Amino acid sequence: MPLIQVSLREGRDPQRIRALITALTEATVAALDAPKESVRVIVTEVPGSHWAAGDVTLDEKDA
């Protein structure tokens, strides 16, 4: 059972997240010849204040 976990900065509309889930599922089915029903996708949206690189959050970088 393939499990795909994706972390994204919050703020995308639900239709784009849904499209991502479909694309990841289809790619996994094609690449692994896995049954579609066995593919699991978890999308986690993270606030910009909780995502940092080099001790600078995304919110701080955008400010």
C-alpha cells in the first residue's frame, strides 16, 4: 500500500489540493502498477509561521 505524504504551505484552494491528490494517485498507479484503491495520499497544510529555513519563517520572509 503506497503512502504519499505532502506538506504544503497553507492557502491553496480545495480544488487545487484535490487535483494534486488525483495527479499523485495516477502517477503512483502508473509508476508502481499499484491498484488505485491501495494508494493513500495525505496532504498537510502548514501555516507560514510554522515553516522555516535558516531560522526565518515563510511569513517573515514574505514581510
